[in-house]
Amino acid sequence: MMPFFTHPTEPPEPWLEALMASTSDDLGLLLRARPDLALSSPKDLAALAGMMVSPASAGMFFEGANRASQQVLEALCALPAPATTNSLAGALGCRPEDLSAPLESLRRVGMVLYRGGNELTVNPGLALARDWPCHLGPPLAKLLGQRSNSELARIARRLGLSGNGNKEDLLRRLTKAISDRELLASLLRQAPPGAAELVENAAHVWPQYHITYGVAAVSGRDAHPVGWCLQRGLLIGTDFSTAVMPREAAIALRGGRLFPSFSLYPPQLLTTPVDQDETDGEAAHIALDLVKAVSALCEAWSSVPARLLQAGGVGAREVRRAAKLLARQEEVTARLIELAGTAGLVAPDETLGWAAPTAEYDAWKGLSSVEQWVELVSAWLMAPGHTSVAGSKDEDGKAVPPLAERTPGPNAVMQRVLAIDVLAEAGPGRRADLESVAQVADWRRPSTWQLEEASPAELVHWILEEAAMLGLCARGASSSFGRAIAGGDTEGAKKLLGGLAPAVVDTVILQADLTATATGEPAPGLRSELDLMADVESSGNATVWRFSEASLRRGFDAGRKAEEIQGFLADHAPGGVPQALSYLVDDLGRRYGRARVGKASSYVRCEDPVLLAEVVKDRRLAPLRLRPLAPAVAVSERPPQELCGALAKAGYLPASETADGTLAVTRPSAIRAPSSLARGRQTGAAEPSPRDDDWNPVSALLEQLQDLKEPGETDEELLAEILDDPDLLSDVTGLPAEVAKLVVMMAATDAPTTEQDLDALVERLRSTPVPRGKADPVTPGLAKRADMQPEYPPLFRDTRAG
Amino acid sequence: MNDGPLIVQSDQTLLLETAHPEAERCRSDIAPFAELERSPEHVHTYRVTPLALWNARAAGHDAEQVVDALLRWSRYPVPQALLINVAETMARYGRLVLEVHPVHGLVMRTTDRAVLEEVVRAKAVAPLLGPRIDPETVSVPGSERGRLKQALLKVGWPAEDRAGYVDGASYPIVVQGPEAFSLRTYQKEAVEAFGAAGSGVVVLPCGAGKTLVGIGAMAAAGAHALVLVTNTVAARQWRAELLGRTHLRDAEVGEYSGEKKDVRPVTIATYQILTARRGGLYPHMELLSAEDWGLIIYDEVHLLPAPVFRMTADIQSRRRLGLTATLVREDGREGDVFSLIGPKRYDAPWRDIEAQGWIAPALCTEVRVTLTDEERMSYALAENEERYRVGATARSKLAVVERLCAEAVERGEPVLVIGQYLDQLDEIGRRLSAPVLTGKTTTRERERLFGAFRRGEIPVLVVSKVANFSVDLPEASVAVQVSGTFGSRQEEAQRLGRVLRPKKDGRQARFFAVVSRDTNDQEFASRRQRFLAEQGYSYRITDAEAFAWPV
């Protein structure tokens, strides 16, 4: 079922021997650099070697490698065997000695092998995986190997060569000829119109040429550019409609250089100085403000959820409403809604046709601002798509609605990580040029940016805009806590932001004007209780609430008693409770519930007959048509809610009561949507709630895969099909291909995940005998070369040029 | 981040913790550019408004100082948007300057051509301008000086007025008096701040001696002066002060009111007479330009009626002093005060002055009266528009008022009973055998009663609305409010002003509001409570049954 390691090829001897000769450190480094090897828990070194040279594993390493490593590896795949450091340096256009360090790094991670001194062998799995390295076609000998001698002789004669000799001779002669730059140049001078362009394209862009009406139709026509090339071996037909340029010709036409440019080091990150303290201050403010805005949005949607569009997502009108509430631009608001959705705090409920906060929001609400921010950032980091898509304009110029279903981008997570990493590397007090961030990020992991419609610069621009919205950066520079996040240090980020955030306070200052002021971030318990009993008048670094009869009534409605409220206030107000406030609470307590409104029969019950008579005769209540039923009871034909509301409006402070006469405790019920786990199935987002320790990536992934099941297919068939195709896998899961693969691997084994696990695995591998007869595993050619620099850091985590 | 006393909120408010050791230094730094909105006991709220920033700019502060003060005193990171807003707003003041050109007379000049191009195209501004002189200068008809400033403020480019003032007809005024009269420190500061600028507003609480600031300014100007006041009683009061505190003789101080029309070197006129209309015209408005006034004083500038604003726009070359307890106008025309009278020149929070010992601290108590069943019924049955009256004039209040008065009299403290409804006031007067002063009372009778009250011959005086404005009742150490108009903030300021005058023996003033429980009288009382508490006064609520004289 697991395609990446169920069919390991028989390990080629030299690779196994290299493993057997390596030290514990080398093995450990290999397993850390290529975690897929460790995750599958190989039983011995032979198994490890087999996996190490499998196309899947080697391909995965290649995908994650930086541009220099990719170019070295691809060049080795392209060069005719046996390659040497010199031939490699020639093909890349650098000095041989420059390559010793990167080659040593690649050797240690099992991608390159030295044989007999200078001879280089590339991981055979990679050679299989990259069968068209450097956009080059197969070698001439391979393309023409099956052709008749007379056919080869015909081509040779066209090139001005002798047509005599056996096939081997002919192939050698032909290969030599099309590898000859001067010969090719002189040939091209006599080429018919269009041929030079065609050759140029096949050499530099892509070696294949497609002729819809068949290669054979033009093969005999010297005046036709394709026919002309075919007759001279510059293109060779491979099937009915395809012709390919032989590798040697393309290399020659490229002037012997496989790539237009090659650099061992990433582009320089351009930076300018910026005040870090000011950056931090601004970013902290943005970060905390964002948290407040998300809270405000969720609170608003708790009572009035946002209506969904027919096609899904939150429409422009609802976005406008939210934008007004949050005093932000609509575009920014759309992103904010999308972010809240990404974090699982709000979710669409298709059955009810609205979007509302989820149960996860209730948990989030109980966290401190800094923790809430970390939740938002974590969700953003792991989001399968770009949140800034929401609110942006589509091809028709319409704003893309937030919370709509979207095809996730498999590379978004990695792109985000790269962008904020590179920005952070500018260092404290430095802002980085955006273009140069994109260039460095692209160099570091080219595969992540390929196959995107947008350029790396555009993508980085979006990502850093999103990051700025979160306060990870400001003024083009990372904030100190943004840098901690980039470094994976969530706790550090919390501390740094916490240091800039208003202190968490558990006390308020109560004043005679009936305000409560928390001169910092109110502790969650304090905040929720005050939100219940008072109205927020000003928020920001401090929060000011105002008590009123109406706001305190909410507290009584929620079941608080006067003594409880007094106690709460006294406990949290070291400066004392002003007499006026204390009086207000007691007075309300005395009067609250004097008039009671029944739900079932819609009656007014009142122990005070005068009050009841007053109620019944009150002109303002005339529409209720209250009739006195008994000295202490009056009834109405209107629904109880209306009755209660009208009485309250008229100032009677009615209380609702249950059937058995006790006070019914009502708190305004907040509307909730199904949680994001259920929603994940619809959107393909498998991201867990980060605080859920029990989340199992494997089961979540499998759960998603199960959902894709077509009727009639069994799970296993479908799973096997998806797992066999890494691209399909990444598409359906919305995870970067590599992550998806790792997750699948973890499913099959007791994967070692900790450092101790890894060390134990290394020890086990070294002590488990390899079942074969060879005596001395250490052959001289496999020993580490003396001129290598063993301490060179692995290339997949580059340092910049000094 | 530091441990400062200030918290800057993103909604442009500043919270100042008064208990912080640095609070006073911080306050003096932020007061120039932020308006004190609330000053209850622990946390004072200031608001940074465009007008406040321009006031600061007019007083010579720049954005850097403002930003600096915010950063220096703020406990937490200051919202970036606010800092940007401060800089941008302040930069708008003074881009346009009104000044006198040697050839063209009054002109508006700019250092920023784009701004000039913008405003000359503004619909509200264009008609007020004369011909263009050069790309940076445009001439302004002298008569439009005030209206232009108003219009420019509205389009967000307030002009700095450097066109100067005429000195007016010289007339030395010397401060002297039977008592060793001298200005208090803050009064001196206020006079100096105004003198340096030539026009503007001095904000001082009731009882802090605004009249004396006015007299000080008159002495400094040494010219013919016109004093505009709210009513005749206030006019007499000013007159008495002028005669008592300066060497001016009776013949030198004229009264221009409904009863007399004397124009003298120092003339006191009422807003009422100025705004009296005849055939759609304001015949008495001419008084403003009748004399070569060197100084015009607007008492209670927050009550300045709209027609007077219009006339004031025409006399922008005269020195103008506005006096008030509050810049807040119920009609929201604070901008007109800024444009036409001038920016704020001096401001001191009530509590600060009180701390200096000039105003007796007042104890405020709300006494809640439970209505009888009958009264409750009539309240419930009342039409909407009658509801307040029914609640506010409930007879149950009378017993409480009686008790309060009796207690005060027993303690030898003169009592002022204030109310809105004449029937209620008459009833109280009958029950307490106290004289009732209403709008129908003649001026002479009014003065007689005030005099008797001042001398202690009348222990209790019942007054209606007329007593609300600018009457000096130094010995009223207890005020009882039985009903009032819809809790407007101004009114509250006035009512409290009644009892906040300095007491000779340092007695504490007491302010009682008698309120009917469970009626909208109580709702209005809660607004009053908020206002008073925001001004920093202790405020207690008590039930009439449980009432005990506050100590």
C-alpha cells in the first residue's frame, strides 16, 4: 500500500558499502536530512540503501533542495558517465575546487557517490526520477540505438562523415559530430529558413518538437526545417508525431554550459536599516488590534450571522457590514473574515445559509490576547491557500467572497514559511527589499515556486502583506516576535509580544461615573464578566466599560444575584466600589423580577397589585391588551417575548419565570456554526486545531481520502491509486507534496519522531548485520576524500556568502 | 515601553491615571492638545480632536511636541494611526495665514500653493475672497475676515489670523478696591495668556472668578470695553464688580439692556437685547460697531446666540475675550467659537482649582423618593409629553425638600431651592414660607431678595430657571434641585456653579437632587450623575427613607 518503500530496488553495492562505511554522525545526518528514510524505520542498512536510491526518496530530496544543489544533481544526471569534478565544473561553469564542498554535502546525504578518486555517480533513483535533466533529451546513442545501420549511415553522410563501419562506430561518430559546436555552427549556416530558430528552441527551452501530421511526412524534405534537422540527427523521431533533440547536440548548442547561470550561493538579500523598537511597537499594535477585530466580528456574528451567497462565501453586502463594524476597508475585512475562517473561529453553515462563529471560537475567547494571536498566526501559517485571495478582484473585477470554497494551493504553506524566514534573516533592525526576498526564497527552494501562475515576487508580496496584517512584520521588517515565529519559537514569540502588549490585569478601577477601567489587557474571566454586565465604551491598550441599568440587567438575566455582583466588583476593584454603583446594583437587585412574565401562557404575575394594575392600565402597554386575571396575575394574547420586551421598555423590569415559578435564567444565546472539522471535508483543509493534542495527521488525511471515495470503488483501491501519485495526493489533501508523503509514511510505521528515536535508529542500523557475504565493506574509493571540508553545513539550509 | 501614567487608545482618547506620581507633569504636557472630557476620581479621559490640536498649534505647540508627549508618557505602544493623524491634522493649521499687506490690505497668504488652489476652489470659500494677487496670495475683503476663517475651518484648513487688532479708543482702567484686591495666580496666568494673543477663550469653572479675569483683561487693554452677558441680573453683577474693583465711577459704566440704553466707555449689554428683532432686523446689533471698542468680552461664551456669532464675524479686528466654564456647546458650534472668538488660551480643570482652595468642594447627593401608589398610577396613565412633569412634580418630594431645608436652616446654612415648574415652586414656597423668585419677578424685587438672602435675612430662597445664569449667591452653601430641564450638561454646570462659590469659612457646599423613583425623572438624574461624576465630584444615591445629612 505504501508505494514509496514497498518496492525498493535491490541496493547497488557501492551505495550499501558507502553506508556501511559511514560513521554514526554521518548516518544521523542522513536520516535528519531525509526524514522519509527515518520515518519508514528501515530494518537494516540494506533496506536503508534500497530506499535511499529509490526514485521517490531521491526525488523528494531533490524537490526540497536549493537551486545550487538541484543544478549540481541535474547536471550529474545529464552528463555522460563517468562524470568527474572537472566535467561537472565545466558543465556548470565554475572552478572544480568550488564544487568540493557542495559535493561533500550531497555525498553525506546519499545523493552522490565517489568512485575511484574523481569519478562521480549520482543517486540512481534521481537519475530515474529526472529522466530529462536540465530540459535535455536522451543521448543520441539511446535515441538511435534501435535504428538500422543504413539509416545511421545516411545521417552520417549528411553530416559529411563516413557511412562505413558497424553500428557502434557509427553511433560514436555521430555523437562526436553533434557534440561539435563548430560543426553545428557551420551546418546551421546552410540551414533552410526557420531551422535555426527551431534548433535554438529545442536546445534551450525544451528538446521535444511536435508535428501533428506526423514526423514521417517531413522526414524526407530537406527544405522543411524539421525535415532538415531530422536528416542531420539534430532531431530524431521518437513516435508518430514527436521528434527530440539528442542531449549532446543541445549541450553543444548551449556552449557546453547546462544552465544559463550557476551560483553556489543565494542572491544577496538587500536590506536597509529600520528602527526595531518602533517596528515592534507598530507590529504589536497591529497584532493586538487584529485579535480585537476578530473578536468583535465573532461577537457580532454571534447574534446576527452573515448570510451566505448561493454560490458559497460571504457576499459583498455582509463584508461591507462587517467593515463598518470594524472600521476597516472592505478588502481588509474580507481577509480578516477569511483568516477567522482559516483559524476555524467562524464557519459557513450551508444548511442554514449563514456563516457564524464555531464552538472553537468559544474556546479561543477564553485565551489571552497574546495566545489568541498565536492561534491566528499558527492557523495562517498552515492554511492551505492564500488568505489574501479573499477580497481581491477576480478576472471579472468582482471581489472574491471570503469563506467560499477554493482549490487549495499545495505550495502555499512552504511559500509562506520561506518568505517569512528570509525576511527574518535580514536581522534585527533591518528591512528587506521585497524583490530580493523573493529571489532568495526562490533560490532556496525553486520547486516551491514553479508551476504557479504568479511569479515568486508576486507571491511573496501577497504573503508579506498577510504577514503585515498579522503583525509578523511592519515597515518591511520582521517584528521581533515575527522573527521568533519564523524560527518556530512560539513560546518566545508569546513572550516578546507579551512584553509589548498591555499587561494582563485582573483588576479594574471603578469610578462614580459608573465606569470600569482596566488599565491593561483584562484577564479573560474578568473580561467576560464585565462584558456581560457593562458595555464597552473604549477599547485598545486599556478597556473602559460603562455600567447602566440595562447592562446590569443582562447580568441579572444571566442569573447573577445582587450579592454576587457586589462580591465580584469588590474582589476586582482594589480602589473600592463607588457608592453610586453599589446602590445601582442593590436597587436593581431589589426591583429585578418584581414583575414576572410567563413564557407558556403569556401572563404577567405580580405580587404588588398596585404595580399590576399600573401595568394593566399603562397606555404604553395597550397594544398587549393585558387583562387582569387575578389580583396578582394578568394575561395577554401576545407572545411572551413581546410582552416582556414591552414591559421592560416601559421600565417595569420584568423577569421571565419558568413553569414552576422560579426565575428562568436567560442569557442572549450566541449562534454557532458546525465546527471547522466538519467543514474541512468540504474545503479539503485538513488543518487541525493547533491546541488539540490528540490530532492525528494520518487519520485526518485518511479521513479526507475516504471522503473522496467514488461509488463502487473500494477504499483500498482508491487509496492505493492516490498514494501512488504524489501530485494527486498533494492535490486532494491540499498539503505540500512532501508533507503529504511524509504523513502517509507515518501511517505505516512506528515512525521515529524524536531525536532519541533517531539516535536509537542509527544505533540499530549500525549493529544489525547486513545479510550478505561481502567481507570488507570499506573500499578505498568510498573513503572520504581528504580534501573535503567535513564541517560544511548541509546545502538544504544554506548560509549566505560571507 | 515605560511605566507612564497615560494610556493612548486607538479611538483618540487618552486615559490618565491620576494616582500616578507623574500624573501632574503628564497632564500639563497633554492639556494643550487634548480636551478634558471626563475627570472622575481615578482616571481622567482626554480626547484628541482636530480642534484641540489646532488650539495647541495656535498656542505655539508643534506636532513633534505632541507626538513626543504621547510617546514619553504612554505606558503602552502608541497606535501608529493616531500619531500620523496628529501630525497630519496639526500640519493643516497655519498653511494659510491672514495678514495685512502694505498695499492690498487684508490678504490670505500660503506657503503651500496646492492648499491655496484647493481652498480657492472650495464652494464655501470662493465667494469670500477678493482678486488673486500672486500665486501665493489672495486678497480678502476686510468684512469677510471672520466668515472666511469659519469657512476655512469647515474645509479643514484653519487659517492663522495674524492681521492684528485695532487698539480702540484709549481709556485707562485701574484695578483697585476696598478689599486688598489682587488676582489669583491662575487668574493672572489667564489674563497674560489672553493678552499675548489678543483674542481667544479662557475656560474657568463657575466660581473661579471669571469676572475678575475679564476685569484684568480690561485693565491690560486700557481701552473702551464692551461686555456681553446673558441677562440683566448678570449685567448688574458685572457692574457691581467693576465699580467695586476698579476706579471706574458710576457714570463711566453703562448698561445697555431692555430697560436702559446707556453707551459709556465701559458698556455692559445683554445677549437678549442684541438679538431682539424688529422687522426681521437686529437694531441693537449696531452697538458692536457703535464705539471704537478696544476689547469685547463675551461672558458665558458657550451660550453665545447664533446672531451674535454672525455679528462677531464682522468685528474681527477688535480684541475679543470669551469666558466660559465649558467649551462644550449643546449645539456643537465649538468650531465657530474657535474661528470667531479665537482659540482656547487658558484652561484649568475644576478639581485643580478646587485643590488650590478657591472653590468649596461640593458633596452631591441624589435622594430617591418612592412615589405613593396614587402618584405611580397617575404617572403610568400620563401621556408621553406629560410624563416627565408628572414624575418630577410628585408631591411626595415636598416632604423631603422640607426636611432638607429644615436641616440646613438648623445648621445655619442658606438654602437655594431650584426647580423648573412654577406650581411646584409656589407650593414649596408656601410650605417653607420662603420667597419664590421667577421670571415674573421684577428686577428690583429680584435684587432685593438676593440682597436679603446674601445678608442672611432670608434662609431659604426658591428660584426658577432665571436664577440659573450668572447670578452670584456667595452664601448659598446648600442647593436643592427639585426638577430640571432634561439634564442638559450646561444646566448642570450652572446649577452646581450656584453652590460652588468660595465660602468665607471654608464650609463644604452640598448639592441635593430630589428624584422620583422609577420615573424618567430618575433617568435624567442618571445623566446628571454621570456629568457630575465625570467632573470629579463625589456622588451618592440614597433613599429618602434612609436619608441622613451627609458629613
